[in-house]
Amino acid sequence: MNTVGLIVEYNPLHNGHAFHFAEAKRLAGADAVVAVMSGDFLQRGEPAIVNKWARTEMALHLGADLVLELPVAYAVQPAEWFAYGAVALLEATGVVTHLCFGSEAGALEALLPLSRQLADESAALKAAVAEELATGASYPAAYAAAAARTCAGDGGDAAAARALLMQPNNSLGLHYLIALRRLQSGIAPLTVRRRAAGYHDAAPTDAAIASATAVRALLAEGGLEAAAPYLPLFTADILAREFAAGRGPVTWNSFERQLFHRLLLCTPEELADHHEMNEGLQFRIKKLLPGLESPSVTELLKQLKTKRYTHTKLQRTLLHVLLQHHRSALTPEALSGGPGYLRVLGFSDKGQELLKRMKTTSSLPVVTRAAGLDDPQLELDLRASAAYASAMPKREMSDLFRDYRQPPIRL
């Protein structure tokens, strides 16, 4: 039985995701689909537009058979650890045979050689990254340049490698391949070329497919009616229900009071204790706060932005402050141990069969009730979900504690 694994955020699920889903099943000859999905906060350091339960429904309506939550300890990390955590979850199920991801390249031939060269994190690669960072480059740009230099030293084409890795889905796909190698996984990789819309496209360029960024912009500016051409009907229906109930849309500015409360009360030394807070960024934040025109997250990010600090890096750093993610809990040594559990968010009838198989194949405990496991990573997930719920347009106690009560969604 072929089972394809997908690593998703579905923020929200749109027509491009539906295309990728269908192609993944076709290429893998898959009988079932396991989706590893970020919870309420995402890899670029921002909140999801609606909560993980609503997005799990979207995934199940699309045809996913089992939806697992990527712990927030990995979901809000740079590409290397995001990919490692997600691939480790798929590997831990013991039932996934293939992994399919989207890429600009649309083929593995260019990415696989790079993954073999970069998987061991050589001293030369680390030194090259440090040198590139010293020039003022952002980390993604520094890694792409350093990887290209390393590959050139091994007889590769540096210019081609750098151009490839400067494209966001290629870069993330490379880290999926690296994670498979580091985990010595037998899962077979596949890739689908991104169609019609680029990852960062802020506006639609196609009649039916737009990036998630563009879809969210349409929702913000014109509501569901404006975004509807780019969404499956079930996504539009779920969004309409969540918005009507006051559970969305949630944006960074929904967290203004929470975030500024933390930033104002913390000393520079306390800020420095948070994950990804480095190179004196805590002093820059404290210096900027009194001069802001308004206490908005958007304004703070605008003022903090430099060539060195990408928007994504800054968002993630502020998110770690908001969620009180201390650097001692998210060290490379801690993260390299991988996730400690498989949290089930939803399943289909076929997914129930997979869960039965996983009783004997899984290398991690399968969690269907939050109270069923005591794990530091799970505690971070529960806190993140409560923080997210407290920023919803309409706050309800039932939402604040939903993670403790909500069983997996079944369709």
C-alpha cells in the first residue's frame, strides 16, 4: 500500500494546493495520504488565518486520510529544522512510503546531488555561511551562497546551485531531502513543479490559482467574494463559518496587546533569552519602541527591517517572544532529537485503518487526547493554541481550552 506524505500549512487551502495534492497521489500511485500540518503558527513566523481545527477540516475535505500536527517547536523554525521535524514525523509513522513537495525546479535531478553534498553540514559549509553572514547578508541568502561555494569546491556549478537555492520552494525541498538522508529514511521523494503562482506573489497572475499570500491579501481587501475564484468551495464555506463565529481572520496585529505587553515588561537581558534573538536585536527593539507612531506589529516590523534581518526572521523572533520560547528549550541538540509524539488532528475511514497499522509500525506515541501525554513539546503546543485563541476577534473560554477537549476531527 503506497501512502504519500505531504507537509502543509493550508493558510488557507487553495486551488494550487488541490493541484499539488492530486499530482502527489498520481506520482506516488498512492492509496492514502498523510498530511503533516503546522498548528496555529506558521514557518514564516505568522499566525494562521484560521485555527488548526478548521484547516484540518479543509485537508480532510480535500482527501487527506490522516492529519498530524507539526509541533510548534519545529513549525516556527528556519527551513532546516522545519523540514527535519516534519520529515521525522512522516518517518515515525512507519506507514509513509513517499514524500511529495512542491518546487520551482519541478524535478529532483537538480536537488538530489545538492542534498548529498550538504547533508553532513561540513566544517567548510559552516565556515562559508559565517563568512557570508559577516558581509551583512540575510541567513537564506548566506546559506544559498555558502552552499553554492561548497558545491563548487566539490566540482559543482556554483552559479546554478545559487540560483536554484534562492527560490524558496527549491530551498525548502532541498532541506526535505537533507532530512531524509540524515534520518536514513526509506521514504521515496517526489516533487511537483509549482504552477501559475510563485510563493511570494502578492497578487494573482492566473484565473484560478494564486499563492496563499495573494489569497490572504484578497480576503483582507475584498472578503470571501474576492478570494472565491482561487478557493475550493469547501474552503470558502469553512472560512465563512469561522469568520461568522468570530474565530477569524487572525493576523499578526491581532496580537498587538499581547506582544507589546511582553516587549515592554522584558528587560534586554530577558529578551535575549528568547530563541532566535541574537546579534543585539533585543537592544534594537527596546530602542525603537518609544518612537513608534502606533503600537502595531506591522509598524514595529517595518522599523526593525534591515538587509540583514528579513521580514520572516523578525516575525519568527517576535513570535518566540510572544510564545515565551526560550533558547535553552530549542537548542540544535534538543531539536535534533526530533518530535516526541504523533498528534492526530483528524482522519478519514482510511485514516483510521492507518492508525490501526501504526499501533505496530509507529516509533513514537500516537496522541489523540492532549491529556494523554506529558511532553515539553506538547506543552508548547497547548500554550500556543491558547495564545492564538485569545487573539480571535471573538474570544470564548471554549476556544481557549479547546486543545484539551477537542478529539480528532473525522470525516
